[in-house]
Amino acid sequence: MMAYVIIKTDQQKAAETKVLKDFGINQRNATREQREYAQEIARRTLELKKDMEARKI
């Protein structure tokens, strides 16, 4: 059986925490689904930020 492990950077963890906080959710009380949503929102947001910085001239 394979186990999938996701190693998060400090930047990713901070972004996820911020997303949860912005939606008024305490990180300790967040459900698994809420954490997954926050993770996806944070991932896409960081992706867009990197993309926008790369396009700056």
C-alpha cells in the first residue's frame, strides 16, 4: 500500500492559515473539508501571484 505525503513549505502553511482566518474559521476547529478548500485556494492564489510577478517587466 502506498502512502501519499505532501510536504508543505512555510509559505503554503501561512497562506492556508490566512485563508481560513479570512473566512472566519479557526484552524484548530476546521474540518478536513475546510482545510482542503483552504489548501486549494491558497495553492491557486500563490500560483497566480508567481505568474503575475513573472509577467512584470
